[in-house]
Amino acid sequence: MSQIPMDIRKARILGIIARDFTVKKDIQLTVKERLGLSYSTIQRLMKQYLADGSLDLKARHYSVTTEGQIWLSKRQKTPEMLFRDSKLRDIIDKLPTPHQD
């Protein structure tokens, strides 16, 4: 999973936290299970997200800040956007259509 770009990894982690996982232990277990990251990596990333303002920590509960939610909404793509940006679309566009034979 270390080949995942940092912004996609951040989007996945913030998405997990935004879905009601607020206690650090639950966040770590869920992220480890879904993304396969080590606890030390998860802890380092959470500290980084706290420092850049994407996460907030109050009374031992983590939450995604409004700044983090705005960043997350910009990063999430619809299936149409993913297809439009993919190389699969380029390949399909190059295939001959029946009337071109």
C-alpha cells in the first residue's frame, strides 16, 4: 500500500474518520485493516493531519475539520470523472466502431 499517492491515502483516511470512527484505537484498527498500514505510519499520518488542520482532537476524539471536509470533497471523484480521466477511455475511443469497417 505504500505505492498509493499521499493525497489518495489522505482522502481514504479522512473518509474513514468522517464516517464516525473518532477514537484513535478504532481509527488505527480500521485503517490498518483497510489500507494495510502499520500503526506507526498511521500515527505519523494522523499527527501530520492534525498539524495541517485537516483533523481536530477534542477530549480524545478525532474529527475531520471543515477545512478537511472541503479538501476531502474536492478529492472525491464520481465514477464518471474516474472513467473520463482513465486510460481505459482512451483505449475504448481508439477501437473501431461497426460503421468504420
